[in-house]
Amino acid sequence: MTPQPSERVYAALRSAVLHGDFAPQQPLKPQELATTHGVSLAVAREALLRLVGEGLAERLPNRGFAVPATGAERWQQLAEARATIEPAALRLAIERGDLEWETRVRAAQHRLAGTPVYERDGDRHFSDAWSQAHRGFHRTLLEACGNDVLLDTFDRLWTASELARRWSVVSSPGRDGSAEHRALEEAALARDADRAAALLHHHVSRTAAALTE
Amino acid sequence: MTPQPSERVYAALRSAVLHGDFAPQQPLKPQELATTHGVSLAVAREALLRLVGEGLAERLPNRGFAVPATGAERWQQLAEARATIEPAALRLAIERGDLEWETRVRAAQHRLAGTPVYERDGDRHFSDAWSQAHRGFHRTLLEACGNDVLLDTFDRLWTASELARRWSVVSSPGRDGSAEHRALEEAALARDADRAAALLHHHVSRTAAALTE
DNA sequence: CGTACCGGGATAATCGATTATGCTTACTCG
DNA sequence: CGAGTAAGCATAATCGATTATCCCGGTACG
């Protein structure tokens, strides 16, 4: 009925870390989290251990937990890994996707195009709704690959990228993300694997290049 | 000095799961593990949660933990994912590797070639030493890619594959793995990215095809 | 003046017991 | 005789307290 304390604390902590409420390398003290969430130490520990498994926290033996260190280098490595893996998965998806997949891709693209990128004008951070739609579009593109392992890898890298982006100063001078997404959708639905893979590689690579050092 | 109980139990449990001491979907009862290892419930729980993070255990809310279900399908998906990702990483490694890398690749290949595959004649399972050398060779090949994210992904997939292989009946009729490894080493050190990537893709794909249904 | 040693305080790790939950089985009612 | 239900049991989840470890500051010695 009511969600388990463990689940609740885990979700709250995960959201907080991803939202940037804790600075990188900041210690995540079990005792503190336990009291603020009104639970026992074991529950806080459990939530932290689950975050470690997701790569959203680090375990320092006998020194507790901390938000993982992020920075320019990690951001670029994540982007490179995505640029390496995602186009290959997209090729599989284009080869295997059916009408159902095409439909979902169109829907996801439409949702993404219709979602405002920023909450307020001049905001530096993307809106939650847009982030969700963005992830949804990219994931939907790959879902037809029919390989849960590849999709898990995508999820993991995407989540890690969200954390890294939160702590990197990213600039996208004059970049038209919408156009890139539209072109990506078009190439995928046209079953042009070469073009789609190239577009996706370029899309992700520009993400890496958009880093202000 | 002496390793932390948590670490010890975690290592023991991890080894046991990978070694196949527990059948897939078999419940991993915290209480049982705690008593057999002479520790408290919290320690057993912690070890299990860490295993979940590695994909070596499943968490069923309010129903404890279990060894993940494996089977032909998962085995093939893992092989396909590896065949998708590893050749791409190898291209980066070939592009970026230096003399130090070449040296380590040669060393790893030599060690692998000189390690007996089976403990005893007619044994169905690979020897631990060979498994370690095999992993070492493949990982060393990729290490020059210089991308920790890709290497982490490799580690994760390899570990998952070891678990899946343990519970799949795999046959390799007339296959000469040594020759494939030698050819792979040769192509990599010759900096022939196309040939090396093709060989690696083929090598991993045959692993998937070697499944007896 | 620099370095090695030694408490004191904070925090992580562990424990044993308690509470909550989900499964099983026996029973009752239709 | 079958379906639904409720008690009992096994197990997971949680708690509060105890123990071990690390980090920091002070101090003595070279």
C-alpha cells in the first residue's frame, strides 16, 4: 500500500543527487540522511548501496559514501562511450523495428518537440519534463533493437550523463537540437541506417564538444 | 588488517554465484547466509545489495533476493551486446594504443595461450586460471581505448556473460579458440582496425552461436 | 623546525531483537 | 465439492544500541 521506507528514501535520495542537491565528492552521511528522512541507519545504508550499484554514489570503505567525482574528463568519456554504443544499437533497431516502433518514435518525437526546453527564460538547467521527453525519444529510437542488455547499458550511461552534465558547464552556442532530433527521426523511419547512425554519432559527439573548459 | 566482514562475505558470495553454487532463481536468504558466514543479517543484506548492483543478484521487494534468471535468450543478448560494443572499443584502442599497450597485449596473449583450458580432460567447465587469462586478454586489447566508461561496460557484460554461460549448455564443435585469439592479437598489433574489429565481432558472435538449445 | 607518536571525537560498521509482510494451509461457507 | 477466507508460519524489513575504525589536533622528540 504505502511504499516501503527503503524505497521512499532511495527514490528521494536518487532524485536529490540527480537534481544536484549534493555537490560531487560531498559525503553522504547515513546518520544524517536517516534522521532527515525519519528512518533507521540500515535503511539509509540500503538506499546508498543501491545508488552505488547505479553509479550515483561511491563507496569508500570505512569512510562512508559520497557523490561520485565528476568533471570535464568524465563528461567527455561518457559522451564518447555513448557515441560509440548508441549508433550501433540504432542500426539494430532500424533493421528490426516494426510499425509499432515507428509509431512510438513519431509519438516520442512529437512530445519532445512540443515540450519547452527551459522552465523559465534564461534558465541554465533543462526542465524536468524536457529531460524526460529527451531521454524518452532517444530510448524509443533504440528500443526496437530488441536487446535488453543494450538498453540497460543505454539507461546506465544516460543516467550517468545526467549527473555529469549537472556538474559541468555546458554551452551549446547556436545549436538547434530540435532540428537534429527531427533529422534523426526521419533517417530512422526511412530505414537509412548509415545516415541515422552518423547523425546520432554526431549528435552525441557535439554534446561532448559543447563543454566549456 | 583483516578484511572487513562485509567485504569477505561479499567476495565469498560473489565467487559462489559465479561459480554456480546456486541455481538461477534460487532464493538467497539473508538469514541463511548470515549464519553460514558467521555474521549478522545487516552484513548479508549489504553483500546481497552490492551483488544486485553488479547484476549478479535480483532484488524482489518483500520477497528477498535471488540469483537472476538466465537462459538461452539472455546468453544470446549478452553476446550480441558484446559483439556490438567491443569491436567499436577495439577500434579506439587500436587508434590510441602505444608501445606499452602492445607489450601488454603480447604478454596477455602469451599467458592465455600457455594456460590449459580445462582442469581435467573431458571437463565441461573452463579452469579458473584460463577464465582469468581469457578475460585478461580481451580486456587488455580494449584498455588502450582510454575510456573508463567503455571499460566498465566491458567488465559488466563480461561478468554477466560468465554467469549466463555457467547455466547454458555451450558447445564449441571443432572450434579453435587459440587461433582466433592469435589472429586477433596480430590484427590489433598490425593496427588493422577493420580486420581486428571484424575478427572480434566474429569471435563473440560464434560464442553466441555456440549455444545448444 | 620538521616529523613521528598519541589521544579525543566523529563516523562507519556491526549486532541482536522487534516489527511488518507475504506465502501456505486449514477451515468454512455456498 | 469448490472457492473464498482467515489464522499460522516463515522470512524480509526495520530499529536502537554497541563496537571498531578513521581523521584531526596536540605534543614530544630528533
